Amino acid sequence: MTAAAPLIELRHISKSFGPIDVLQDISLKVHAGEVLCLLGDNGAGKSTLIKILSGVHRPSAGEILLDGRPVAFASPKDAQTCGIATVHQFGGTFPLMSIGRSFFVGVEPTKGWGPFRVFDRKRANTIAVQAVRDFGITRIDDGDRLVGGLSGGERQSLAIARAVHFGARVLILDEPTAALGVKQAAHVLRIINEAKRRGLAVIFITHQVTHAMAVGDHFAVLIRGAIAADFRKGERTREEITDLMAGGEIMAHIEAAIEGAHADT
Amino acid sequence: MTDRTAAASPALARRSAGRAFSPGSHLRRPEAGALLGLLAVTLFFLVFGGTGFLQPAGVASWLNVAASLGIVAIPVGLLMIAGELDISIGAMIPAGSMTVAIIAGHGDQSIWLAIAAALALGVVVGWINGTLVNVTGVPSLIVTMGTLFAMQGVVLGLSVLFTGTVSVALPPEESGPVAKFLFGQFIGGAFQVVIVWWILLTALYVFYVHFSPWGNWIFAMGGDRESARNAGIPTRRMMVLLYILSATSAAFVGLCQAILFNSAQVSAGMSYIFNAIIAVVVGGVLLTGGFGSVIGIVFGTLTFAIVNQGIYFTDFDRNWSSLIIGVMLLAAVLMNNVFRRMALNYSPKRT
Ligand SMILES: Nc1ncnc2c1ncn2[C@@H]1O[C@H](COP(=O)(O)OP(=O)(O)OP(=O)(O)O)[C@@H](O)[C@H]1O
Ligand SMILES: [Mg+2]
């Protein structure tokens, strides 16, 4: 697509937790304005891979390049400073905190100076409420409400809205549509397209083929920690992608097995 | 990043920014239950004991108890908000008093050296607690129980080794007038100077926990440790800092007591463990973390101290105060649960 260096690149990344090898020799590139869909079965290592990209884990081997330059993230803060915002698979919000405070955890807006800087509650609430409302969650209009009082999908929308707000260059979404209704899921896909149009690099993890095919430019399939397939939009059929996502098994066989189970009972 | 700010509609800004002033909005705050509890016990002792405990001598009796307890209860409460416990304070209070008494009283060294050593001991033990909790992943109740007993052993052993006793004198002439004035005087003949320290420290805590950006981190850590870490909060460093704060605060209370009473005993802190936890929980802090307030802890501390001392102003036998504290603890926790549920379910307009 472009001759420029990829915005973010992984070279020969491996990761093991003690004796368990979770990722082996992963190499991937994402250009600005491109969506990479990361697919794979449960336990394939998708979340682990994006935790490396967001500074949560350090790779056991290999390197990460940002704009063609090697970077090492010592903490999630480092990755954020480089403009990488991540919505992790679980959590991301704090049930007993207010919407405004939860939105700005770790990047609190302040007013005043020096040791007398105070948390700017008004500004935090206004921005947070606006960001979730932009998401189509119009039921929320008070930033002092506690996050725990929101529905699961509203909480997830809040986490995504936060990442979109702070994701300056790379947006990573780990199964963002898992808890969402049809309308909100469609909105997440719209958000991804919008981020792409603004020139962000997006990494999107999903188990839903329809969602992947709707926004993906580039697909990578992980099977047991290794890249099993890496292709661009239009190079594979929907059935082939589905089979790959099921960990390489032929979906038709799986469906037959389900039918069989039904027949037995 | 900032361009989105301007996009907020003015009407929305007004609605989301101004805190609605209604009695409901106060009931939803963490300290609501503690304030009601405080009013209830005050009323109880007014009815059964008369106004004696609100006279200066009476006020001094419970304020003195509250101040020493309050100085340790706030950092213990912050740890609880962050999702951890610290019971090693029970050993750090006598450790603080024995350190000053041994160095300045028994060893005839400068009182300032002794005070610095006591506080440094707090920093070291706090650092050990925090690091052990971070590294081992063992529940902090067990980790600090370990350091509680370890420090008791160290204090007892060293005390016997250096002085041959378990109780060391710290005569006023060894403390000197300045240290005595700062840490161990009775203001107006009845009010311990730690009350002033408690008020100053409380003001600092209120600012840092509820107004500065760092306070947010403590709540986030208790709400969801992993998400807090993923959001870029240095959770491990914060944890070590909070443990240093509680151990040093306990050592500080210990050294103030030694200077005030002119002596130190090895076994003078265990009651603080339960008392601090009671004050914190009655004060509206959620035992599992993520919710609470400094002012609530102050109310909880005052409530505890009034029950503890108020009994002397009634005709009841002293032993009944434990019954009141037990009932009050349960009532406070139930009430706090109700208020927290109200806070969670609150939405400005029901649709
Ligand atoms: N901190 C850890 N220590 C040890 N093993 C881990 C750790 N984190 C993940 N694993 C292991 O790594 C493997 C991959 O996990 P990961 O969460 O990356 O899978 P995933 O592809 O995101 O799956 P899912 O689709 O279910 O979210 C799993 O077998 C998991 O048990
Ligand atoms: Mg995952």
C-alpha cells in the first residue's frame, strides 16, 4: 500500500512464561491507515501478543519497531506515551469509581500548579461523558455516576471510548465487540473505520468472521502461538477464514459433530 | 486529544459538571454511614452519660485516643482502598517507642537521632512489607502477620539484649524541651499534642487522596489491579509507598507515646490492629478495596474513640463498651452496604 516504513512492526517476537512457550517467532507489520485483524482459537496467544505491544509483558525474544525504529516498553505507560492505546479483553473500567475518574485513570487532567495541582473533575466528567455519548450511549449524562451502575456493554463502550480518545497512533482492541449489542458493535466497526481514515494503525481481535471481514485490510491467524496464515483482504474466502479461525479444523466437520451430538440425544 | 473537549455541548457540560445538591447526593458518599454512626453514638452517650464527655476533660479523653489511632488508621485505610491489609502496625508502634527510648533514654544519644532511627525503621519495615506483597503474591494479611511477629521478636530480643528489660524509661531531660514540645506535651493540661499532628496529617491526606491526581490511582488499584497497571499506573511502586506510609505512621505514633509518657514498653500496640480496622470499616471503606474516603476514616476513628471512652461517663460497666463496638461495627457495615448500593444504582433521571 505504501512505501513508507510500517507504523508498527514485530520482528521474530517470542514469549514464554517459565517453561510454557506461548508465542513463537511472530513477525507482523501494520501500516498507518490499515486494520490488522488478529484471529485464532481460544488460547492461541492473541491477548499475549497485544499485551507485548501495549507494554504489559516484555517479549522473551525479538523486537518491536515503531516508525522503523526499535523501541522497548518498560511499562504500559511507555507504550501509551508512544501513542499506543489498548482495550484489553477484560476489565478496563473500575466499578466503584465515577465515570469521569475511571476514564482518566493514569492520565488525570489537573488544574492549578506545582504541588497544588488538583484533579479537574469538571473537565474529566465533561470529556468522558461526551466521549461515551459520541459512542451512541446517550443514556449517560452524568460523569459522577459510578461505573458499576452501568451495563456490561456500556462499561465496554466506556473502555473503548477511552482508548479512542487517547490512541494517538495505534489503537489495539481485544475482542471489543464481545459484550456489545448489534447497534454498538456496528458502532465499534464504524469507529475502527474512522480511526483508519484518520491514519491510525488498528489491531483488532475478534472471533466473529463478519466483523473481521467488515473492517480488515490484513489478516493474521495464530494457531498455538505461531502465525499459521497471513493474508490480505480478498485473498481468502469467508469459509477458508472461518476454518483458520477454528484452529485449522474444517468448520464443516465441526458442524457435523454438533449435528451428531444432536442426533444422539 | 484536546480538540474533543470543545465538542461537548454547553448544556451537557452544565449537567455533567455541577454536582446536584440534594440530600441523596450526600448519602451516596462513602462517609455517609460513618457520619450517621458518629451522630448516633454521640446521642447515645448524651442520653446515658449526660454532657460530661462533651466537657473539655471529656473531649480530651476521646480525642487523645482518636488522634493516635487516627494517624495509623488513615494509611491502613488507604491500603484497604488499594485492596491490601497491614496488621504489622501492631508491632511497629512499640518498635517506634522502644527505638527512641533505647537510643535516647538508655543510650543517652540525641533525641533527634533516636526519632530519625524510629522513622527509618518504619521506612525499612514498610519497604519489606510492600516488596514482599508485590513479589510473592501471598495475601497481605499473611505477609504482614509474618512481619508483625518477626518485628515483635526483634523488638523484644534487642530490648532484652541492650537493656535487660522489656520496659525502658525516657526521662523528660533526655527528650529535651523541643522534642517534648513537638511530640509529647499536653496542651491545656489535657490535650495530647498528637491531636495537632492528626489534624495536619488529615488535611494532607484529604488533599492528596481526593484532590490530587494520585488519589485516583489508589482507588483504581483497589478497583481492578490489573486494569490499573494496564492503564499505566506504577502499581508496585504505589504499593511499596503505601506500606512505607503505614509502617512509618505507626512508628511515629509509637515515638510520640514514648516521649509523652516518658517510657516505652515492648507490648503496647496489638490493640491498634483491630481498632484501626474497625475505624476504617466503620468509616465506610470497603474491605475488598476500591471505595472509601479519608474523612470517612476520620469519622470512623472518632466514633470508635467516643464509644471507647464515653462508657466511663455512663453508669455502665466498662466491659459493655466492647458489646457496643461489636454491634456498631455490624450496623455500620450493613449501612455502608446500603449506601454503596444506592451510589451504584444512582442515575440522575430514571428512564
Ligand atoms: N501470565 C501467564 N502465565 C502463564 N501462561 C499464560 C499467561 N498468560 C497467558 N498464558 C497462556 O498463554 C496462552 C495464550 O493465552 P492468550 O490469553 O494470549 O490467548 P487468546 O488467544 O487471547 O485466547 P482467547 O481467544 O480465549 O482470548 C494460554 O494457554 C494461556 O494459558
Ligand atoms: Mg484473549
